[in-house]
Amino acid sequence: MGAAVPPPERQPALADLRVGLVGYGEVGRILAEDLRAAGVAVSAYDLKLESPSTDADAMREHAVRFGVDLTTSATMVATPADLVISAVTASQTLDAARAAAAGLKPGTFVLDFNSASPKAKREAAEAVQAHGGRYVEGAVMTSVPPYRIRVPLLLGGPHAAAIEPLLKQLGFAATVGSADLGVVSATKMCRSVMIKGLEAMVIESFTAARHYGVEDAVVASLKETFPGIDWERQAAYFFQRVIQHGRRRSEEVREVAETVRDAGLTPWSAEGTAERQAWMADLAEDGLFGDRGDPAFGRSPDWRTEADRLLAHLAKPKV
């Protein structure tokens, strides 16, 4: 006789479900909107709520508009939740897991949406499991905004199969990738060597080409070599995303570098990408691309507009 197969876990009715979001930035707010549209009660916490800022004001306005309960800590978010979703910057992955873990009820799922290394995910899992929670690593496999809650999502860890039906019920496009922790995060990290690296290379290549007046020839050559890519549109999108989210991306790529280093390779590409992303983030914070509170911030449809801003900045005499 084989071992008995346990019955499937009963899924709660959506009207009775409480979801807690740790992180209320772009991704957190998108998830909140879609979960609230499904009739799910949502609470949220973000570090930025602890000090006055334009971002904090935007979070509070958003919460009022969509009926999200803002709390004063990740621990308070976790206390009533049936499912906690962590969507913070890569560098905050472990701190967020530890803070949320302190408030967990036994058996609560914690879905870690963050772009962190396999090592960081395993440490986060230890923190959650020490408090009786069920940790699931999530690897988001493309940009969230176009897909929203249905962004392709790989699940990893021993509780991945148990949470998959619930996530699908909530509207997520979730698939179990591995029962072993670290595997789906490694998939995400290795992909990011390419994707975030391509963003950095396009910004560097196209801005330099603009300086020398050869951008049209460079774009034409790329179109010939890679005819499946609309390089004008892709470049505009890359500039937009890095201007808007370069800080978060730079932190993610530093995690990518750790992942590569743990494989025994020197992460030359990843480290250079992280520096370029952080450089763009610094310039964005200094106002080079306009006011972050402006709806048009970082949304130019022509990458040349932003490249020209970079070139004008670089041409200024250094003090």
C-alpha cells in the first residue's frame, strides 16, 4: 500500500479572506487594486509611510480610494492576515520577512514576491517558519504593470503546491516551479542578468550614440541583426522603467551579483548593471528627469528626450 494522499486544502471564500501587503509601492498598489476588485479585504504597510513624503501621500490617497487599511508595521499587517504578500525592495527582503513573521498566525502563508537571491530567500523562509508560517518564494518572471495580478509567477518551496489553488482563485497566474527553496529565485536572478543588463546597455549605447550623432545608424543596424525587436519602442520603455525604478532595480541586480558569485563566477556584468541603474536612480532623485510627482515623469515616448538630458548633465563643468 502506498502512502495516503492528503486531501486538498479547503480554500476560504474570497469574502472571508484577509490579505496583508508588506510593501505598498507600484507592485503592492497594483495587487491591492486587483484584490479589492475581487472582493478581498486588504491591509498594507510600507516603510515610506513612517515619514512625510510625496510617496507617502500618494499611498494614503490610494488606500482611501481603494479601501485598503494602512497599518503602522509589517507585524500588524501580518496579525489578522490569511495570506501575507511581501513586495518590497530587494535589500529589504529579509527585514520584511522577519517583521511580518513576528505577527503571523500558525499556518499563514507568506508569499515573497521580492527579487532576491536564493540565499536571501532561504533565510527569509527560516524566519517565517520559526514563527509557524508557511513561506513560499515567488519569482515574478516579467514586468508587473502590463499583466497586473496575472503576471507570470513561479512558486517555490515545500508549500508552493498548497498555495497554488488559492492564488489562482485570487487571479494570480501562478505555477509551481519547484518544491525546493531557491530554485525559482535562481531562475529569476539568472534571467535578470540579461533583462536588467540589456536595460543598462541600451541606455549606455544609445546615449553615447546620440552624443556622436550615430543613433539612427545604430538603431538601423540593430533592427537588421534582431528584426523581431522594435528598438525605438523598446529603448523608450527601458529608459522609462530605469528612470522610474532604477533604485529598486539596482538593489535587485546586486542580489543578482550575489547569486552569480555564489555559483563561482565573478559577476562583472551584473555589477556594472547595478552601477548604471543606481547612477540613473541618483539622477532621477536629483530631479534631472523632472518632478517625480508629475504624471509625465519618466514617461517620454522618445528615448532621445531622456538621453539628451543625460548628455546635457554630463556636459556641465564639474565643480
